[in-house]
Amino acid sequence: MGLVVAVDAMGGDHGPTVVIPAAIDFVRGHPDVRLVLVGDEATVRALLPADAARLPLDVQHASQVVDMDEAPAKALRNKKDSSMRVAIDLVAAGRAQACVSAGNTGALMATARFVLHMLPGIERPAIVRALPTLRGETYVLDLGANTECSAEQLCEFAVMGAVLVEALGKRRNPSVGLLNIGSEATKGTDTVQRAAELIRDSGLNFHGYVEGDDIYAGTTDVVVCDGFVGNVALKTSEGLARMINEFLREEFTRSPWRRLGALASLPALRALRKRLDPRAYNGASLLGLPAPVIKSHGGADAVGFAQAIAEAAAQASADVPRRIGERLADFQPQALTA
């Protein structure tokens, strides 16, 4: 059996009207990957193209949908036939090697942990995503799964992030930075300082402390922080990007002369927009599980959701969870139990 990815066809702000076109575009470009579209069968099939029977697609019926604002515990308890749960169940049963959903993040996290469990030696999953930088991209974790973390958990995140970057072929022996309020050794909380000691002794390529501006400077290949700090940093970055985009629109439309200037600048603006297009980085991974579970942004369009599918396929092909498990098995005795 080739690579199979289970796709929650009903999750997200737009549901199947975005997921199905994204899935079709993906399999046309990746015929070696089979997708299982999970959701209301009648709804899903109504959106499939005429040649769907010749594409590597299957449809798995699910009678329920997890609402975007639904409490995770309620979804876990009452939505056992939701498109999200059934997609994860397919992974647990070995019928798929990865899962993608744009649905409720908390429910996805809770369901994946309950059904798939954690890799041995990992206490909690971490949300990781690539962000564009001056030097390419940087993988940042945790972006919101864990608001409070121990030093040992931050060290686990460092190992998982480094393994992910190397497994995906991005960089050999990737550098790891620990997000802090300064680069000096005396800065930061006791937890951050203890985490630095553990990472330094782990055998990873530890750069040391990095500050917020280092993320987009691309100072390190991996940036580690707790989920509270990471989520605030991510949402602040997204808000800043929207503000700059709005400022540019206002300034380029302020007068006829500036509109002419905008036309002259159009090639450069298009190139800039392409470099910073968030759709190219869509698809955050829940690291620490025994199979790739990818969370797409809830408001992603078809291009963005297709990128999330591609991320799931790449991580499954690279066998990222197994490699994380092996690295932690070698690493734990000397560092985490010290």
C-alpha cells in the first residue's frame, strides 16, 4: 500500500467547499498519494469532479462535524463519528499514515492524543510551523498547545524540532535557539535557564538564547518556546503583516500619482507577496504523536489547504514520528533524567 492521508473534509471556516478542491488539486500533482476524504458522503461526492473515479481518492462517511467553537472535551465525548474523529481513527487503524484537519484546534489536539496516544518519553505534543525569514525559514514551537512548560518539555520540543527539520531535508544538524528576553546567560526565568542547560547537554546544535527579532532574521533553524509565548508571537506577527498590507494599500491609492507608482511597483509587490504568502507555510504539525497530524488554518483557501496536505505527506514519507522516537530514546537517559 502506498502513502495514504486521511483528510477531514468538513472542518474549518469553509468546510468541503475549500477542502475538496484542495484535495483534487493535490492528487492531480501527487498521484502517488491517496487521500481519504472524511465527511458527509453525499456532500463530499457532490463536489467531486467527473473524473474523480480515476483519481487516488476515497470517501469515508462521517455523520457528525465538530464545531469550530466546541469545547474539546465535549467533542471528544459526544462526536465519536465526527469527520475529525473518523480521520484520526483511520490513522490509528493503519488505514492512513497521516491526518489533516482545518477544524477546532483544541478538539483536534485532544482527539489525537486520546486516540493515538503520545510517543514514548514525550509528555505533551507541541505545535510547530515554519515561518519565513531573511535566510529562508525557521521552525518555531510551541505555538499554542502548552501555555506552561517545564524545562524538560522545552528540551523535548528542541529535539522534536531539530529532528523534523533534518528529516524533511531542510538542514543537516540544524541549529536550535531558545527564545528569551535577552541573549545574556543571566536572562530569563529559572525554567528557561534550566532548559538551556538541558539542551546544551543534549548533543543538539544549540545556538543559545535568541530574541524575538531573531525569529525573522533566521538566526537559527529551530526556535523553542512555551505555547503562551509562541502563540502571542505568531498572532502579533500576523497582525503586523495585515497592518503593513493595509498601509501599503492606503498609500498606493492616496492619489492618482501614487496609483501610477503602484503600477510601476507591481512586479516587485507581487514578488514580495509571493515570498510572504502565508498559504505557502500553512500546515502546523502536532509533534509528539506516533503519526503526523497536521492542523490547517481554519480560514485557509484551497491553495493553503493543499499545502497542509503536502506537509502531511512529506512528514509521513520522511517517517518523522519514528525518527523523533528514536532520537528521544537515545537522548533521554543522559539529559531528561539528569
